[in-house]
Amino acid sequence: MQNDEEYLKLLERAYILLPETATITVRFVPPKIKSQIQGKNTVILNISEVSKLINRDADLLVKYLLKELATSGMFDGNHLILKGNFRQEQIQRKFENFLYDYVICPSCGKPDTKLIKEGRIFLLKCDACGSRNPIGLAKFARKITEGKIKEGDILKVYISRLNEQGDGIAEHSGYTVIIPGAKDGEVVKVKVKKIENNKIYAEIIERQKV
Ligand SMILES: [Zn+2]
């Protein structure tokens, strides 16, 4: 290297040549809800732990779960005791919906967001991409599309994990979308091939740069 200036120029050029995705290093894995059925109740053991991980108020998450599971409950600051029996997967699905409504940035799919209030509107402000979106957008979309998605529809989804077969898994409008060949953490446009109960089988038609 002849001098510092030349080195910096070289670095700059190398950075420009990097594909946009090369700057993404950490992938978001939704935390797992731990629950236990006790008699007529269900106890969620890690509400405060999980709330800290997603950087949201535990009370907000509790309120959401009670409403979505249509039950009452008691939160002692640590455990949430729900009236009635609920399977872990059932609670996990509601929790992941919460992530899409209140945590994950709809623009870039990352969870590094803050809830801010502007006038009477709550916004999701993303530290990763800088975008601001009103909360409740995802929820609204889910409400109007529930039961209305059909074969051949095109969806835009965020791959939040892979299943045991290595297929990409996304949550959309209350459905679990299974997409062979999709990579963890990417945003893809997919075509719906088959719908079974709450599962959608889909194929990639376009990959999106994040
Ligand atoms: Zn973002």
C-alpha cells in the first residue's frame, strides 16, 4: 500500500462492490414461548424474559395474548396464568403474530424497532432501515385476508425460519407458509400452490434484496 489515501479509496471501492445482502449478519429467530398446562389453566413461564428479548413492554404482550386467545388471565410480573388449556403451538402462533404487528419492521423484516407515538398514532420506527410504519398494518391485512387467500395468489413474505426439511417458513395472515428453496431471513414473492387448514404451500417467483 503506497499511502493511506489510496488504501481508503480501495476500501471504498470494495464496499461498493459488496452485494447489499453482505451487510446482513444477524438473523432474527423468534423466541420460544414456554408453557405448561396446570389443571384448568395454562401457565406461560417466560413472558418477562421474552418481552426483554423483543424489547417490548410485558404488559403489552400480555394484553395482546389475552385478547387473541379470547381468555382472561393473571400476570404476576413473571408468569402469565391463562384460564383454559392452550397448546404451546397455539400460543406460539399468536406470539409470532404479535411480532409481526408490534416488533418486526414491515419494510425490511428486521426486529430492531422502537414503538413511538406521534399524535394519536403509534409507529414502528426501524433502527435498521430507518422506515416508519403505523402499527396494526399487518393485523389489518390479516383480518381482511383471513380465509380469502386462494391458489394462484401472490404473497410477499419474510422467511423467519427453516423447517426440518430445510424449507423456508413464513407467517402470513394467520397462515404458516412453506416455501422450498427459500433462505432464512430473506424476503420473497411467492405463488400459492396449495392451502391446507392453516398451511400454505408456495413457490418462489421473485427474491427481494433486503
Ligand atoms: Zn426496517
